[in-house]
Amino acid sequence: DSRDPTSLRTPIVAVLGHVDHGKTSLLDKIRGSAVIEGEAGAITQHIGATAVPLDIVSSIAGDLVDPDDFDLPGLLFIDTPGHHSFTTLRSRGGALADIAILVVDVNDGFQPQTLEALDILRRSETPFIVAANKIDTVPGWDETEDSPINATYESQTDRVQGRLDEQLYEIIGNLSDEGFSADLYWRVQNFQRNVGVVPVSAMTGEGVPDLLAVMMGLSQRYMKEEMEIDVTGPGVGTVLEVKEEKGFGKTVDIVLYDGTIKADDKIVVGGQNDPIVTDVRALLQPRPLAEIRTESRFEKVDEVSAAAGIKVAAPELGDAMAGAPVRVVRDRDLEDVVREVEAE
Ligand code: GTP
Ligand code: MG
């Protein structure tokens, strides 16, 4: 596309949390709301990621945001698996992220992968908010589809409000035990110093407007300087997964966090031994609104720009490694690019 080269890069938002706490459901809800808004085509499915453009984010957030306050193109959400065996994938996702959402089931509270995610966020100094999910499961909950949290909270009985408050304060207490000063998001002034907790339901959409509004505010306020980078130069990314793909052989799923990658680019990928120098054979994107992790049919695209998730098919990828750097050569000196990949 022909974006202004000085335009802001799409912030990368990692969604982290314990298994079954609702990460994928939350992203499904955001995608589903866009479908209801009649904007299904505007949401692009990426490999392991979902791109939501600004106008969709603000239409879901409704009165909670004024789109004129923002000049970000939107948000790129990276889903991560909560299962304990996926530690490396989670830490890659977490380390790549500009900001993150930590999903915690209000019934289940803090669990091993919640703590692991907090460690990743602490080490990578990634600003994050907590989505206190499944508020609709509080006994007696009276749901209002897609409502901002304040309105739906006010319509609950005292007993239901009290029960939810207890669960939320438990989460705030757990965060404090881990050394994070946290509070309900509407009481947080500085989201870099304090962690905002947003009560949500991925099932009913309650609180999702608030979650998106807070994410927009957080990225716009604190990430701006880092986002003002060239989004048209040779691409730079990280391998999330190496996968065998029928008809394409070994492929790499990458998150591109800077620049562009084109279907005829030469690339250098970190390998188990030496960097792999190879030519892109195809850039593959899942078809719109198909389930990303199980999707087996792809659309070939000519070019993508950061931030994006994309599957790259190329010869010689057998030695590629999850977590390895990927760099596009284009008009740069090959030896320089190889040295950069070696040094990472
Ligand atoms: P992993 O990817 O396996 O780590 O799990 P996940 O965090 O992506 O959880 P997922 O979205 O798959 O949800 C797990 C289960 O919780 C599913 O049965 C969802 O339907 C259910 N669930 C998720 N969010 C909510 C919610 O807000 N309310 C209710 N009632 N159920 C929910
Ligand atoms: Mg999931």
C-alpha cells in the first residue's frame, strides 16, 4: 500500500494468560463485533495475529473514544497459547509486543501461566493492562450485550456487584504481591506506572469497549515515539513458528515489526547453525475470518508492511528456528544483513 513513510506503525498487542482464561474468545469477540458492524472485510487475518483498523476499534469503543484523538492505523493483536508447553512461543509474543493484555479468569484467578506471563512482561518492560474476564459468570449476572462496563455494572444487584468487586480486588491483590501497583482502570492516571484492570466478558462483549479504549489510549500516549519509524524500508521480523505446509514444504510464520516484505525479496533468517540466505517463494495470508491456527488455505499476497503476521514460504528453511530474526535484503549489502542476523 501507499502509506506515508513517516506514519505511525501499527502497535503490536500480545494477548497473554493462563490456558482457557479466554484469550482467543476475546479476539473472536472483537472480530465478531466488526462483523456485526458490517465491517468484516476490514479486519485482516494474519498468521497468529488479527489486525483491527482504527475506525473499527473506535466504533466498538463507541463514546469511550474520539477517533480524532488518534493517529495510529489500528492495533495488531497477537494471540498466544496458554498451555504450559508453549513457554517459548509466549515469551516470543510477549517480547515482540509494544503493549500487552494479560487475560485473567475472574473465577480462576492467578495461575501458573499468569505468573509466567507477568515475568515475561516484567523482563521485557512491556506496558500492559489486565482483562479480568468472564464477569458474566458471576452468579446472578444480568447481561447487556456489548455494554461498556460502567452501565452494565450499575444495572447489577448489590450482591452481584459485591461478588465481582471481591474477585477484582483479589486480582489487584495478586498483582500487588507480584510487585505491580494496580487498580480498576478508571482510577488509573498513569498506565505506565500503574496496571489498569478492565472487567470484561469475551462471551457477552461487556467491557470490551473499555478494553479497546484503554489500549488505544495506552498506545497513543506512550508508544508514539517508538512507532514513528519508516514502514516502507526492508522488513525486519521474528520467527514465531517453523511449520511444514502442504505444497510449500517448510515455512516460517513471522511477525514483521518494521518495514515491508515482498513476494520477490531475498531474506536472511537465523538458523540452527548459520544464517539462511534464501528467496521468498510466497507470502501467505489466511483467508479473512478463517480460524488462524487451523487454517490450511491461504491467499498469496505481494507485499505486507509492519506490523503484520505472515507465513513465508521459501527454500532452505529446514534449519530455521522459532525466535530467530528475519531480515529483508532488498537494496542492502547481503554481507551486512547476514552479520546483523548473526549478531541478534
Ligand atoms: P488457550 O488458547 O488454550 O490458552 O485458551 P484461551 O485463553 O484462548 O481460552 P478460550 O478463548 O479458548 O476460552 C476457553 C473457554 O472459556 C471456552 O469454552 C470459552 O467459551 C470460555 N470463555 C471464554 N471467555 C468467556 C467469558 O467471558 N465468559 C464465559 N462464560 N465463558 C468464556
Ligand atoms: Mg486460545
